Amino acid sequence: MSSPLLAGKVISITGAGSGIGRSCAIRLAQDGAKVSLTDMSSELLEETIELVCTVTSRENVLGRVLDIVDRQEVDACVEETVRRFGKLDGAVNAAGVHPKESGKEPIWNVTDDDWAFAQDVNVRGTLNLVRQGGFFGVPVNRRPGSICSVKGGAKLAAYTASKHAVVGLMRAAAIDAAPHDIRVNAICPGPIDTPMLRSTVDAEKRDAMARSLPIQRLGGAEEVAHLASFLVSDRSKFITGSVQMIDGGQSAA
């Protein structure tokens, strides 16, 4: 009988409180990893920990409330993970935000506050996570957040700009890290049925979005989690600097 895909590995997952981050936490634990889980919401994080503990023992799970914009907090979180488990083998950075004006206002109405919020969390937060992961020599997968990472979107200026920035950051990090045998990849989901999507897109628009895809449905967070698990595994050792589209054919249409 073969060993689980991630047996013996320690993986950190940000944004683990819901959506893709939560699905990644459960999937990676099922695949044999010990997981260090973080989120801004202590309540949502505890819910995720309870779910993860249905597929692995509690001793294999570390949870911590984390603001990824705070570099000192990120550093302390990674250091705590290494103290607890003795190492860190990889990271799935799923934390990210939609600014309040996403889908509502054209670019000329974007406020400075909304712009700064998107860049702080989605870009500076990602930088904090990637450089700390690089310090410990771990493969990093960043979920830029959507098809907006490689295309534009109406009334999504602040969000789209932040996601393009993350792809550029990932590619630069991959080149810097490759000589040290550290891999960095980006996962770019299309429309995934998550709480974030439901909070920003009403049911009628979600149905239309699903019909517009070649595959004719929204994606599931667990489908993204399977890809993340593969990318932090030893089966993807020659994959770095890549943008992994998982979008039901949206980018090909």
C-alpha cells in the first residue's frame, strides 16, 4: 500500500477559516500532512480545526489567528510552526480579500481606502508570507484569487490590480528561489462556489457565470485543494514559476 501523498510533511495554510483555504486544510490533512492553520477569524478557524480533526488527530493541527499584513505576526507564526512540528515543508497562502467596491464601482470611483485595502492584504500580505517561507526554504503556492489574476474585470480595478501584482511577485520569487531548490507557483481559480463569491455575486449572476463557462458549472473549493496538495507534494518537483489555471475552461474560451 502506498503512503499518503503528503506523509511526513508539515504545511502552513493561511485563510483557512473558509472557502478554498478550509478545503485545502482538510484535503492536505487527509493526504497525510501536519497542518498549521491561520485566519483572521478565531471563530471560523476553530470550525475548520474541528473539521480537520475528523480526518487527522488533534496533535497534527496547529491553529493561530493571523493578520498577514503584519510582518512580525507572520514571522512569529512560522517560527511557532517550526517549534511545534520541527520543520516546515510547504505553504499554501489562501488568504485574500475583495475590497468593498468590488463589482460595484468603475475605476474612476475607486477610493484610496479601498485601493489600499486590496494592495495591503493581497500584495503586501503575500510578500510577507513568501519571504518568510523562503527564509525557511519551503515550496510556496499562492492562490492569487481568480481569473482576474491574468485578465481584467469590470468594476474590479483594485482587486484585479492586486491579483496581477501577486502573479508578478510569484514569478520573481520563483526565479530568486529556484537555485535554493524552493518552488513557488500560483493557483488561479475561475469562479469557485465559496462564501467570498456568494458575498460579492448574487444568485442570478452566479447562475449566469456558471452557464458562461465551457464546463457549464462553478468549481468546487475541494477541486482547488486537490491541485494545491499536488503542488506542495514531491510529485511536482519540476514545477515552479507556473500559473495554474483551474477555471472550467474560462481562460481558454
